Amino acid sequence: MSHTTIPRSTGTLTASLVVAAALWAGLYALNEVAWDALFIRALGLDIDQRVPGAVHFFLYDSAKILLLLVGMIFAIGLLRTTLRPERVRQFLEDKPLWLSLGLAALFGAITPFCSCSSIPLFIGFVGAGIPLSVTLTFLIASPLVNEVAVVLLADTFGIGNTVAYVVAGLTAAIIIGAVFSRLKLDHLVADFVFNTPVARLQGDGGRPSLHDRVEAAIEETRDIVGRVWKWVLLGVGVGAFIHGWVPTEFFATYAGPDNPFAVLLATVAGVPLYANAAGVIPIAEALWAKGMALGTVMSFMMATVALSLPEFILLKQVLKLKLLALFFGSVATAILIIGFVFNLFA
């Protein structure tokens, strides 16, 4: 087990957890502020320029995702020690599939995470016994729709287009989840997700003490973060390298309303341009102002936030290649359909 010294006293251990949670929340809240202060105030750099912006993006996003990995994996691991996977499965089995998928999509919509930041929750959900189709629905919906994006979309594109975007994104996530529910896919998830310290503690039977639960959660956090931290840095590094590189003139010329392949071009081009929904909306607004059709703009936005190359690099550590290709192919197909429908009726 873990070599970390953990207090045996329940009161001391509870107080330690509260202090640790407060420290984690403080670090997460200060992350962007600290990097802004360093780059803008201390060094006098303009983070809107490509090189300073790329370095700032790398440091901020790497720290954010690693903090989420540590915090979310530990918190979900600790929660899972109080739950039995069979109880979770029984609870969900009693619910209609559409309700489980709908709740997963709505939960994804209210969690303000980018595609990479959603992966820690995805790992915890799968390990907790939640069906893979439900967790994949969450993974699709979370980056596509969130409250920040909705506010910015409404201000930029209007209420009607925003509602259509949200409905399209959530519907796509639910339909893809429903299709996946018909397939046997669990064997295409990396074995370590199902064989973590918390999973072993759950299988021991009996009622674990708080000390045992914390010890298992710490070991699980160390194990999972140890497996993926370098891929976090690689994925975010790829995103940082191309951060800010969006050739709006190219898109306006070659992905304009007269090009029948504009939606396909925008979707393919959006994949490597890693950003969250709030970050890509100003770019989408500029493209729309240059004459790009609304459906093409929406496809570009969706591909950027839901099909990012860094997400692929990270998910490759969790999903086997066949499921990864199925996941990305399904999402890409849904984005193309949404883009064509928007262009047809908008």
C-alpha cells in the first residue's frame, strides 16, 4: 500500500482532509491568476502574442489538468470506497436508458471542463461501475456544452442559435451513448481502470475504515497520475504549440458558404486546435463575421472542443485503439451532420 503517513485518528484524519481540500481549491483558483501575474505583471509579456501565449497556455493548462487529475481521482476514489459497483449498476439498471444518458449529458453540460479535464471524471465513473455508454455520453457533452459557453454563445449568436447548438450537442451525446449501449465495449477499456487500489478494496468485503479508504484513494491517485502525467504534458504541449494559430483568412476563403465541403474542412481543421468552448467562441465569431456559414462555424467549434488532439493522446492511455477510433469517428460524424443541418435550415 501507500508509504504516505496517514493519521489513524478519525478526527485528525477528517481535519487533514478538510485542510487538503482547501489547499487544493486555493491552488486551483490561483492557477490562472498566478500565471497571469508572472507573465503580464512581473515579466511584462503580451500573452496575446504567439510565443508568450503558447508558453502561458502550456503552464496554465498543464497545472489545471494535473490539479484536476489529483483532486478528482482522489475525491472519486474516496467516494467509491463507500459504494459498491454492483449497487451503482443496480441503481442504473432500474432506470430507463434514456434517463441515464440524459442525466449524464446534463451533468456534462454543468461541469465547466474542457475535453482533457473531463477525463479524470471519466476514469472514476468507469471504475465505479457506471456503464461505459453513460460515461462516454458525459465525456462528449462536457466539453461541448457548459454554462460559460451558453452565455457567450447567446451574446454572440443570439438566443435561438444558442438553444439550437445546446440541443444539437446534447442530442448528439445521447444518441451516440445509446448506440454504444448496444455494443460490448468494456473489454476495450484499459485494464488498470478496473483494477485500481479502490476497486481491490471494494472487492475485499466488509466495511473499510476511513483510514483504509484514504489510503486506497491516495494509492489510486498516485497510480493513475503516475501513468498519465507525461501524456498530459505531451497533449497540452501539442495544444500549446498550435495555440493561437487559427488562419481566419484561410477559412473565410476556402470554407465559405459556396464550398460544399466547408463543413468537412472546418471539422478536420478544428481537431488540432485545442481550446475550451469559451476560448473558441471569439474565433468562431470572427469567422462568422467574415461570411462563414453558421453550420460550418458550429462544426468548427464542436470539433475544436470535443475532438482535440491532446484529448486523443490522453484517452489513448485509457481506451484501446478500436474504441478510441469508434469514439472519435462517431463524434466526428455527429458534428458533420449537425453542421450540414445547420447550413441547410439556418
